[in-house]
Amino acid sequence: MSQRHRIGILTGGGDCPGLNAVIRGVVKTSLHLGYEVVGFLRGFEGLADPAEYIPLNAQNTTGILVQGGTILGSTNKGRFNATRGEDERTQLAPDLVEAVRRTFKKLELDGVICVGGDGSLTIAQRLFEAGLPIVGVPKTIDNDLSCTDFSFGFFSAVACATDALDRLHSTAASHDRTMVLEVMGRHAGWIALYAGIAGGADVILIPEIDWTLENVCAKILHRREMGKKFTIIVVAEGAKLPGGKLIKQEEGGALRQSRLGGIGNYLADSLQSHMNIEARCVVLGHLQRGGGPTTFDRALATQYGTHAVRLIEEGRFGEMVCYDAPEIKSVKISEAIKSLGRVNPNSSIVIAAKAMGLSFGDIPGYSNPFKDSKITELPASSKYNPALHQLPSFDDEEM
Ligand code: F6P
């Protein structure tokens, strides 16, 4: 057995429920295997000039499973940015990479686990390309990483947005109003889609489906004709205006990505001026990132933490853990960051939403939701079946 040294972990990008559950999963697994663990502070910033880190152990990670945020701190801007705009990747400064290399050497790191979204994993890939032993864990409330069914944190954000919709329903109904809820998600509509369905919204507007104001108005009118005087709309912050314009709070630059937001208020104002209705907007914002993780995210984050240590143990650097339900697997980070994981407009969840009468603002009325897609059969081998997997069934096991 090779001599064991030390594993490092950092949490990069925006915070997200479940980060502490991953840290705990990594620390518990590593300690069992005989590694020491260090946690770098404030994301990649803690890796170099100066290296800032703390030892992680059973004492300082106890009780963190349920806590929101990250005990290591994080940042989504700074010297390590390697992403610009929707799809543009950049390189890291060579002297920064060399400084990180010195930290790895000094701390005798066997590997560093980078927990992050698309931007942080792009940085992780750059460090891996420079020869450093890096593995990744997919984190983002936006769920916009490809090659994994879900990133942890996503369902916690959806739970928050769904709760907001439940609350908006009663006030909207009491005042015969149209309520617009703007949710996060950057250039993907996952949060809007899942929360919209779970919260019984009437209209969902997402970046992946082109919409028009006329079609949204048609839906509101149709509801009025049916005697329903209120309407609930969920709009993703990255849903572009008809014509393609993206509303931003702040343009991005070399050190950070653009800040999206503003579409919700724009939509509510437009609806008020086009129709004789009262419309209000709620921007849910960082409430979606705050608070503890849901049960699903606690379980997923824990598994991700364990599997990330396994990747280091087995020398599988440059890989990211991923969820291929119900198993945790891994994929090359380079594959995972190739393109954003966006909503497929013909996927079963969009079809179910349409079947519920939900409008995506793409057509004025209702059309057969099944018409543009085919049923996909699950290959028998992908279901758990003891006979197929040549494993003993539980009944055969010795007690
Ligand atoms: O990527 C997570 C996310 O919360 C996005 O949904 C949102 O656009 C962005 O981060 C907000 O970033 P900040 O915390 O810098 O405002």
C-alpha cells in the first residue's frame, strides 16, 4: 500500500445547500482510510499566495451535515476565474498555477477535491491540465452541469421556490392578481421548471423555450374566461426576452461572470401595461441558496463526498463524481464542462407540465403534449435485478 499523506478540499463559486454535507462526507471517508484532510479557505483563492487552509477533522466537522453555506467559505470572483459569458472559457495565469503547484508540494497533497459548478470545475480542469491531482464534485443550485442527473443543492433551491409559490398562491387569489416569481438558474431553466410544476404555476418561462408576451397574455385571458382571476408565473432569470435580449443586473468582466436578473419586474410591468390587470413581481434571490439541504441533497452530497475520496484513492484524477440514478459514478471533468446541461424542451417533465395545462409562453393555447416526442423504454439491464446482475438476492444472503 502506498504511503498516505493528505487530501485537500475546497468549495468554489456561489454557495449552495449541501456543501457542508460533502465536506463531512470527505472528512469521514478520508479519516477511515488514514488520510489527513485540509480545507482551503474561500474557494480557489485559498490555494495560493498566500495558501490559506485549516485542518479538517472529526471535531470541526461534527454536526455540519444539516448546515447551509460552507464552513470553508467560497467566492465566485477573483484571480481564478476561467469562465466568461455563457460558453467562453479562458486560461489561468501561469504564475498562479505555479503558486498552486508549490502549495500542493509543500502540503504533500495526494489530491484536491474541488466542489463547484461550471465555473469552478473549469478552473479545476485547468489545474488538472497543468498536471495537478484534482477531482471534482458537481455543486450548483442551477443544475446546469451536464453528465450528471443532478447536482446537489438543486432540490433544496427548488424546495425554497416551491414554498414561495405556495405562499404566492393565497395572496394572488385573494387579490385577483398575477404574481410573477423570478428564480435563479443562470442560463438554464431547471429551478423554474421543477418549482413551477411542484408549486402548481400556470406559466413557466425558461431560457430553453422561446416565448412571447402575447402567448402569456392569452393564458391569463383564458384563465379569466374559466373564472380564475389570478395567475402564477415563474420566470427563470436567464429567460431571454422575445428577440433574444438577456436582462442583466451587472455586466461581467475578467474577474467575474455577469449578474443576471430583472426579467421578473420587466414582465410584471409589461403585463400591467398590455392588459387591464394588477401584476406584482417577487425576486426570490439568495433565499434559494441559503439554509440547510433537503434530505435528498444530504444523501446525494454525502455520497458525492465519499466517491470523490475514492477517485483520489484510485488515482482517477481529472474526473468528476456524477449521479446516474441510482448510482454514483464518475466522468471526465472536461466532458462535464463541455456544454451546459439545459432543459430539453421535449423531455418528459416538460410534457407533463404541458399536460397539466401549464403554458411555456410558446403557443397561444393548448396542444397535444405528446406530439413532438417518443416514449423511451428503459433497457432491462439498467434496472436493479439480482438475476441480471448475478448478485445474490437478499433472501439468499446468509444472516
Ligand atoms: O450559480 C448560482 C447562482 O445563484 C445563480 O443562479 C445566480 O445567477 C448567481 O449564482 C448569483 O450570483 P451572486 O451570488 O454573485 O449574486
